[in-house]
Amino acid sequence: MSQEANPAPRSLAEALRARDDASLAALLRSRPDLITPVPTDLTQLATRAGTRASVLRALERLDRFALQTAEALAVAPDPASGTALLGLMAGDAGDETVAAALPRALATLREQALVWGDDERLRLVRTARELLAPSPGHPSPTGLGPTVHEATSGMSPGRIQEIVTTAGLASTHDSVSAVTALTSLFTHRKKMAKLLSGAPEGSLEVLSRLVWGPPYGQVTPEPAAHLRWLLDRGLLLPTAPGTVVLPREVALHLRAGRAHREPEPLPPAVEPAATHRPQGVDAAAAGQAHTALATVEELLKDWDEGGPAVLRAGGLSVRDLKRTAVALDAPEPIAAFWVELAYAAGLLASDGEADERYAATPFYDEWLERPPAERWALLAEAWLTATRAPGLVGGRDAKDRTLSALGPGLDRSAAPEVRHRVLTLLAGLPAGAAPPPSRS
């Protein structure tokens, strides 16, 4: 008996074992949290890749269309075929732009180990499915509700048979086959169109209000005739006394197969707000680089003559930040940025004395001896790779405590990636083009 040379993987761990070195390296680059600490083997790597915290980080870093693709897989059968996924993303009309972008999105999800399996058996990792799939307490971003199978799980067999026969189907001997028959009806475009063509006035309007979500609605103990017509055919299903839901299969029929109202296969264009002479932009940038060096030097000179005390919980007091802002002739948020940048570059730190104060480090003297270009490059690299977010200074943490410069609570692991993505977008603009100001 012959065996397939490359059998389909049965788990994420098996899928990872089938990857080459380049593919594994790409996974670790896209999800750096997976190597802290370094996993002992691929089984441990697969386990870590499926943890809630790691999956949440990975989902947060996806581009919009890749996330929409994951959301579609969360409401698709498990496993899902590539054809089924294409239908959910591109709809019955087959949006060509969406279809063209789907392979890239799927490749992103596979690279990041959020999806595994071949094109006919696509599996979203269980944790991602739990995070993205709809439930009464956690609506899906798609606005879809539960499947017929899920919505009828607590319904009596007799009531299920009544719904099946009222919908025009033959009665069955058991609830499982009855639910399967009803699901088949709701996923058959022509049969569903025929069923809905007989709906009384007002019924389709009710469905249209629920179709894009939320899929839940309220009914009275004695619903009106147009609502009763929907309930009797399973087009609305009860979930609790007075509450009904639009089954997922019915919603997808009314949506022409699409999981999302507005798929976003293309990133939004960054339109220049103004255009300047490239030579003028370069000159202004050089001036700002010089200002950065001068500001850091001024900061460390000011602190060298009596650096501020380190708070008991760590960080800089509000009073010392105000004093530093005055010394730098800058607003406090800007002063906090320069303080954090000097810290990230290794130019300042606590002096380690019993009465701890912030002061310049020995490396600061070495930095001063370097050419200006090298000094600026070191600051730029420190900013690009720093995980701390100075913009949070002055805000409140989860315990309603003020976040201080150089203090705890400013670390954001995604910060370097966000900066890199912003710079990539800016680099894509024509020379001399100025982007619009942030709306945040």
C-alpha cells in the first residue's frame, strides 16, 4: 500500500517541522516574542505560538487585510478550503482586487504560524479562532452570528423538525440530519432566493437590519406575523427568552457570501499634503539633526551640574521634568522625548549612589568625541529600536498612577515595528512630499 510522500500536517508542530530554515527565521522575525526565552525544540515553539498572549500580539501586528482574512477563517468551517475562503472574502461576485490580494494575506498568516495546512485544509490556530469567532459575549468583527448548528444546540428535537418542514424540507429521523438539511438550504443560493421570495411584507426589512450586525434582536412573546414567518422557518432562531439571532448562513446569503461589508485589500494611500524642493527638505533635515545633537548635549550639561533625583518607584518627578523643559526651552512632552532618547542611547543613567540621581554615563564622553554624523546615527538607531514610548509620559497606568519619564510602564514591545512601518510609508512618498498631519 503506497503512502503519500508529503502527508498533510496534523498539527501546528508538524507544520513547523516541515519548514525550512528560511521559513522558520521569517516566523521568528515576525513574532520575536517566540524566542524569549529560546524554545528547546519545535514542539515548544508551536505551543508558545498558540498561547493567548502571543497570538494577541501577532493579530495586533497584522495589516488590515491579513486580519480580515483571519476573521473570515474564524467564521469558516474548520478546516476551510481555499475556495470557501475566497468566497468569504471576494463574495459571490468574485471581487478581482480582493482575489488578487488574498494569496499575499494568506502567506502572511502562514509565515506567522497563525494558519497552517494546505490550500484545501486551511486551519486557523485554535487560540486565534477563539479570539475572533463570534459568541454572545464577544461579537465578531465581521458582525456574523452563530451557525445554525450552534444556534439550535439547545432546541428540542420536535421544534427543529417543525422548522424543517415549515421551511419546505422533508422531516428527518433525528435532529442532526435535520440541522444539516436546514444548513444546506440556507447555503443554497437558488433555494434560499425562492424561500425568501415568499416572505410577507416587513420580513426582509427585519433581516436587513441584522445582516451586517449585531445579529441579535428582541421579540415579544407574541411576535407579529412577519416575525413569526421568519421564526417558523429558522431564518431567525431564539437564543434566550425575548432574544433572537440571525444564523450565520442566512446572513452570508443576504451578504452575497461576503464575511466583511468592506474588504480592504489595498492599504490606504498616503496623499502628500504639500510638496517642497528636495534640496530644501534635505537642508531642513540636516538642521534638525544638528538640533538633536545640541539638545542632548544641553540636557546632559544641565544634569551634570546636579542631576535630578530618581523617584522611589523609578523615573523623573513632575517637578524635575518641568525644570528640564525650561532648561531646554521646550514643552514638557518634547523634553520627556529627549530624556528618554538619551537614556535609550546609553548617554544617561542612575549614578548608583545611595542618594540616586540621574547623570551622564562614561559613554557620553566617548560619544562627544565622535564625528557629528556618527553621534546622530547612534541617536537615530536608539530611537528606532527603543521599546519605550515617551509619548505616554504624563498619562495614567492601569492603577491610575501618573506615568513618569524614565519610569516604569512606558515599555511597548510593538513600538520599534510601528516606527519602522511609519518610516517605510514616508519613504514611499515622492522626494519633497510632506504627509498630512496626524489626526490622532
